Amino acid sequence: MNEYNINTIRRNINQVSSLASVLKSSFGPFGFDKAIRDRDGNLIITNDGATILQKAKVKGLIRSMVAEMSKSHDNETGDGTTGVVLLTSFLLEEAIKLIENGVHPNRIIEGYLYCCDKCVSHLEYLSYGYENDVSLFFFLLNVSKTAMNSKIINRSKDKLSEITLKSVLAIADIKRRDVNFDFVKIEGKIGGSLENSMLINGIIIEKEFSHCQMPKKINDARICLVTEPLEPPKTKNKCEVQITNSQSYKDLNSLEQLFFKQIISQIKKSGANLLVCQWGFDDEGNHLLLRNKISAIRWVNGTEIELLSISTGSSINSRYSEINCSTVGFSGKVREKILGNYDNKLIIFENCARSNCVSILLRGGSEFVLQEAKRSVRDAMWAIRNMIKRCKVVSGGGSVEISCALKLHQSFNNNNNVRDMISKAFSSALKSITKTLAQNAGKLPLETISKIEEIQINENNPNFGVGNLKTDIMDMKLNKIYETLIGKQQQFLAATQMACSILRIDEIINN
């Protein structure tokens, strides 16, 4: 390769390194938060890698590639975004050293792919599952807690991880080993603390009953869903109706009364006692609903209408004339709940007929705490989903990275051939992940890694990793700090493939 191509690769790697340097201090349970001012002027405080890359302005072709890769990794596994960007950066930093020593990029790519396959296989060997059926719930609970460890809400992780686990298990299809997160609705309300968060077996919508005199609690609710406003019909083009005498006014009024009475009669014949409408009500129509003991909720958005249809079994009617007994759904209890002051009202649909839809109601002192709690709950949900797909975990705390590095070290022949040089580079990149964890925890990185390597070799225990604030190192398996096997394997594969893709680019052509 000529000097121009090498300089291009070096510039590309510098772009990735500069992006990783932003995320580096946010990595791990003791990582720092980033304050981001988004395009709308809102302040976001988070240490979630996916959110940082999404909200920050990422400029440059190579940086955009890495950000897109991290987004796809987040969509696939739900967590580990920061780790995959850092590993990509460390692999590329080791690669440029090899290129400067005369190793061709294609040889590096071949060696990286070989090392990655070896590490993925070793992760399979290191993985373990739960011991018996009794411990399965607590095993999944610890996986959920580990996913929340690095977030600012980790003080309330016991409460939130239990809520998250119960919500996922409620909607999981165990036979297909899959989870549809469309059946989980996460709502946040400012006020109280995270410990006041709750799991509701049903659907939450941020509305109130259309009339203040309607009952605030309905047992055995029979629900009809409508996407037509409860208003007198209007012409499609502009016109004027001139009323010249009192009789014409009475005729118009009686026509409107007849229109509303027909709709009310249609609803009552169907047996429904709760009307949920996507649009608004006329005052006269709202009054007639109250007179006929039919509760109503208006201005419900389309997504919530669809979710109510799935959970209650009610059909979505585009016309009031379509309402009949076969289109009515059922909910065991519908109630209005007030949070804090009188303006914060929610309607809760519980014990619905068809599906196991659940809602998570998060409480917090400020909007950014609620947003971070939502992100943390989402990460934990993805971790539990990965466990349902395949119930295998590996130890956290950077232990598996050191174990994989030692596994690669065993394959060295202690000579300076190209294959050994590439294996050493891959091993060094893996150790840099653990080194970053130790550095963010306020420990001496090199000393901590030396201790972990020593104890893993002498005791043949690959579960030792970076400890908490009290100890330098500890056994992750004994302390129940787990990461999903699927997420860790995908992290290694995604980082290696992205590093190889960037090494293949020797020139950038701008049109």
C-alpha cells in the first residue's frame, strides 16, 4: 500500500477514536453522564450510548457508519451500544499499529475474523444457565438488575427490575420464545420517586372521562371503540343555512336531537356502557351520554385505540351505525386515577378480555429522570427477551474479555509471525475494554488487569472481573452480575465486522 492509502485509513481510524473518546467515560456502572442539548433546545442527561449517538450531531462518513452500526446493534439486542463502539475503536487502534509495521489490511481482516470466531466459541464455553426451575425467576431478575447497573436509576434497580421482569413474562410467548413489546406500554408521570412506580395489568391512557359527573370507576365495562366524532353531520363544502323563522330553527334542532338519539339508541342496543372515541363530542351529545348512563372518553389517539382493540377484543368502528353486540369488547375494571394534583389524570383498563397487555407507570422527580428510567427499563426488557430466546449468560465486569484474551494468548507461538501479531492485537483490544471499566471505577487499570489475569490463570476461574467501589476484583458469578450470551456474542461480531469494513476503505471520494 502507498502512503496516501495508509493516511486515508489513519484518518478514518482517528474519526472512530474521537467518537469513542466521547463514550469512553460513560462506559460501565460507574461511568459519567453526558448533558446533550438537542435540536429542539431540550436538555437530555444520560449515559446510554444509543441515546448519546442518536441525539448528538455525528459528522463525518466513518462516524456515521459507526453510529448506524450501534443503532442496528441496539435494535437487535437492546443493550451494549457503548461497548460495541469502544471495541471497534480499540480494534482499529491496534490495526493501525500493525499497518505501520508493514502488515497488509487484508491480512489483519482475515486474522480479526479468525480471532472473533474463536472468541465467540469461547463465550459459548464460558456461558451457563440457571440451576433449577425454582431459581429461574431470580436468575432473570439478576440479569435485569445488571442491565440497569450502569444507569442513573440504579438506586431503584430492585423495584424497577422486578416490575420489568413481571411485565415481560406477562406478554412472553414461551412456546415461540419471543416477546412482542407492542403489548407493553410505558408511561411516565412527574412526581413522587422511582420507588412509587407500578405495574398495571392492563392499559393506561392519559385521559379523563368526558363529563365530570360520569362515574370514576366502572366494573365489567363493555367497551365500543369509534373513530367518528359525536357531532351533527357537516357538509363537505362551504355553505350557509339561513333560518328565517322560529319554525325553521325548531326543525333544525329536532333534526339534531333525532341524530343524537339514534346514535345513543345504537350504543345502548349493543349493550355497551363505555364509549371510547378518537375524536371529540358535541356538548349536546356528551350530555345525552350522561343522561343515558353511558360513560365516555374522547380524543384518544389512534395507537391507543388499536391497543385497546387488541386487549379488550372490541372492533374499531368507523361509523356509529356499525356498532352492535359483536363489536363490543370487555374489561374487568376501568377507573380514573389522579396522580399528584388534580390535573394529572389517567384512565386505567384492567383485566382485559383478550390479550395480556400490561402497562408500566414510572414516577420521578423530573422529566430527564423519567426519560432515563424509560431507557433503563427498555434495556432490561431486551435483556430478558434475549434470555427467553436463549437462557444462557456469561459473567460481567469485563471477566469474559480477559478470559477470551487469555484464550487467544494460548494460541501464540512466541514468534513474530503475522498471525501471532494479529492475535496479540485482538487480545490487547479486548483487555482495553476491561481496562476502561477499571479506569471509570477509579482503580489502577494495569494493576487491576494483572490481578484478574493472575487469579483466572491460577484458580482456573474465568468469572473474576472488575469489582465494585469496595474491592478491586470479585467473582461475578457469585455476586450475580450477568450479561446475556446473545448480547455479548453479537457485540463481538458487530465490532469486528465494523472494524474490518473500515479497514477496507482506502479512499473517500466526494461528489
